[in-house]
Amino acid sequence: MPPYSVLIVDDDDKIVQLLKAYFEKNNFLVHTNSNGLDAIKSIQEKHIDIMILDLMLPGLDGWEVCKKIRQQSDLPILMLTARDEESDRLVGLELGADDYVTKPFSPKEVVARAKAILRRTYRETGTQEQWIQSGPLKIDLARHLVLNNEHPLELTPTEFKLLEILVQNPGKVFSRLQLIEQIQDFAYEGYERTVDAHIKNLRHKLEEDSKKPKHIVTVYGIGYKFAGE
């Protein structure tokens, strides 16, 4: 399998060079940009497997970059943020980012998070269909395909992985930490709210009424379960 390619987008050259060295050490092909407009151009012109995106960019900030990319692609996105406000990070997740790392960070952690996202995005699967159906919702686990009333839905890698965990265990209640551990291969306390953001996005895509979900149900005080129909 050829090496993965990563696009690092940050206007701090020291951070770019540090991450570039660590990703190259892990056999990634590395592309870099220092602003949002060039990043969008790179996505359109180059083969990129994952993007490391700083939120505080000159001109077009990371939120706008994420929004524009999600309008045309389900490219995995790992955000970098120096902001301590949880609401700022959740906005990025609600716009479609898969995960975030807060500055200052360990470059090893960034690489590990990127690898975890790639594993759930590009894992090898067989060609045999593995359909699960719940009402108008049909999910093919092998081909990462989700249909709602026969219309395909575009899910981010993290959204699909969350859905996969839940539908494979109908009725089982998962805590937020349990879901984080399964989608990232490790759990970080304090990241529970990221699950809420991804679940919110999933409900908007899956449910007829996201405020009255029939598929992904909240079990108050514990977490979430797949109820189905």
C-alpha cells in the first residue's frame, strides 16, 4: 500500500516543520500550506488522505476552510486549536472535523490521532455486502455506504465509525468515553463533548426530526444507544 499523504495547514512555520518531520518519520507524504485559500486549492489539485488544519489562519480561518471542504469532500480533518473555549472546538466538530488537538501538543499525539482517523477511514474491507436496515435507513458496513430512503448520505469517517459501533450493538448503551475509546483506540477524559457534536451531526443526516430521534437515542446520564425500528 502506498504511503498516506497529509496536508498540514498552519501559518506558524515552526509548527509546520515540526509536524512535517514527525509525519515523514512515519512514512507520510507531506504537503504544507500557510493559509486557508491555498489549502482549499491543494485539496482540489492533489491527492490528500488527511488534513491537519489550524483554526487560527490568516484570511480564511479554519472554520471556513472546514465548511468549504465539507461542501465538496468527506476528507478526514484533524483540527489544531490554541483556544481553550470548548464551544470553539465544538463548532469545528459540528462543521465536520473528525477530531481536534489543543496547542501546545505533542507531535507524537498528532500523528497517533491522524493514524487512528485513517484506520477507520481507509481500512481494508471485503467486497461482500453487510447490510443492516432500520426503517428507511440502510447501512452497508463493508462498503461504508449509508442510504436513507435509498438516497446516499455523506458521513465523515468519525460519523460512520460511531454509527457502525452503535448499529452493530443494537440496544446496547455506550458511554461517551466508551465511544471515544472505540473510535480513537484510546480515551481522553474531557473529550466527551466531542461525541455529542458528532452525534448531533449524525442525527441531522439520519433522522426525519433530529430533535426526536428514532435511531440514535440518548440514555440520560449514561450515553447513547441505537434503537432502530
